[in-house]
Amino acid sequence: MDFEKLVVGAVQSNASDIHLAVGMPPYFRISGQLQPVPQGEPLTNQQIQDLLMSILPERNKKQLQEQRQTDFVVKVQDKIRLRGNAFFEESGIAVSFRIIPQEIRKFETLGFPKFVFERMLKQKNGLILVVGPTGQGKSTTLASILKEKMEQKTEHIITIEDPIEYILKSKTSVVRQREVGRDVANFKDGIKAGLREDPDILMVGEMRDHETISSALTMAETGHVVYSTLHTNDGPQTVARIIDVFAPEQQEQVRSQLASTLSMIVSQRLVPTVDGKLTLAYEILTNNYAIQNHIRQNKIFQIPNVLQTDNSGEMVEFEQSLAGLVMAGRVSKEVAMDHANDAEQLKAILAANGVQ
């Protein structure tokens, strides 16, 4: 298997991912759909194992054998970067690669409302979360806003990632990117060390567990901006997930912390367009007095009502975003319905705007 040729072919095909598994040809994910590589031959376990042994750092080889999976980044032709996850499964070793775009997109090209960019750019403290399922562009969103921050301000930015995806370079800001397993033992230790490293901004690649979430909340409480991600579907679910990872006797304190530190939750998904591409759909939950009260009083179920009735211009329901794409002719009604959290609500919004 010529891995370099495979990767170059994926880039030329505008693929986002490459999948290798025993007994199957390589697959590309193009515009959200998996497609076998033309004339691709079924791979053997030995082929995949030989590839991994040739590209994995020693620490990842050891982790793969001991933990049966590992995350890593690999370069091809010194310019194409891929985030990989190698793992064991029933038929042997498999690996999935995400192609990291060579250029960080400007934030205004992503498709968010202007107020999201303005609020993120001006934010001087608090917690900003970008959430959504795997592969929906969360890393791109964070890299884009950090790039804008670096270009417009002079700040000390620390990232803690597993692994490092986008390489952030700045002529004015000081940027320090730390990789879990290589530069720091875990997210929790990286956040705690960040308190002593004079940061203006801390970006935590993922809030995975109790310790990481607790440390991130503490960091946000101390007057820093903290960006992070979770694998949740929307704002209310994100709030509930953060609180639920703590023991019952800790949850009242955590609700108070979260209510006071949370700034914004951006939920995003990539939706197929009528011309076979992908576009962004989103929910924007901006923390305000009503949201704070619902979090403190453990009335998370009331947050969707705030989203629906808010007239500040700084909140967007996911169904409102989908409806906008349908009315603009970018996404079909059928696709929007398939992706909606509440299909009946989307149907009502469309009907109110003359779309049957």
C-alpha cells in the first residue's frame, strides 16, 4: 500500500477522512458519504500493521499494544497533516485518519452569525464551548477564532490537545501548544499548570472527564478565557453533561460555578447541501440572567424555552438555523428534517414562513 499516494488522492478528492480496515479496500469520506477508493484492493492485517509501525512514534506504538488504541498526528510530504486513531477490532487492526486542512479558515467564512464572532473576539474571561458529534468541524471553529485573536490582539495563548491538530503561528501573540502524552501527562495537569503560566487564553482540546471539567471551570473563574469542546448535541445537553459528571453532593457548587463562568455554547453540525457539499447548521446558546437562574436552580429543562423566546438577537435555535438553510435553497426540506432535533418544530417554522 502506497500511503503517500493514498493521502494525496484523498486530498485531491476533497475527502475529509480515510478509513483502513482488514478485508476491505480503503475508504474516503467525501461530502459526508463513505466511498471506496476506485480500484482499491482489500487490505490485510499485515499491511495495516506495517503502515502503522512505519508512521507511529514509539510512545504511540507502546500505547497501541497496551491500551489497544492510540491517537496521533502524521505528516505526509511535510505539508499534509492527518489526525489518526488506530485501534484493534474483530478482524485485526484498523485506523481512521482525519485530514487537517493546511490553512486555517477565516472565522467569517464558517457560516456563523456575525454576533458570534464579535462576542468570541471581545471575550476577556469565562467559558466558551463548541459542541457537536465527532467530525462536525469543532476543531476548525476553535482554530479559526484563535487565529483571529492572534491577528487582532497581543495575547498569551496556551492550547492543550490530544493530539495537536492545527499549528498556530503568530507574529504578535505568544502561542504555546502542548500535546497530551508528549508535553503533559493529561488535560487536568495541563490546565493546572496553565494557572502558573500567565495565559490570557487557554484552549482545552476536549473536556473528557470530571477532573478536566473541574479544572477548566476553576480556570475560567480566575479571569481567563477558556475554550473547549464536548461531544454533546446541544446547549441544554451540554449543561446537563457537565453537571452530571460530578457527585450529587458537588453538583450545587458546580451549578453555581457554571452559571457564573459560562459565556456561550456553540452547537454545530455539517449538513449535506443540494449541490452535494456540506454546510454549517448551528445552535447558539448565550448565557444570560434567565439561563444563569435555570442552571443554579437545576431547571435545565427550562433552557429550551429561553432559546425559543429570546429576542436579544444573540441566541439561535438549531431548527431556526436549519429553516434558514432551507429557505435559502441550500438544503432540502427532507435533509433538514432528517437532521432536526425537533422535526415538528422545524416543520412549524417552515410553515410560518410559507414553506410547506
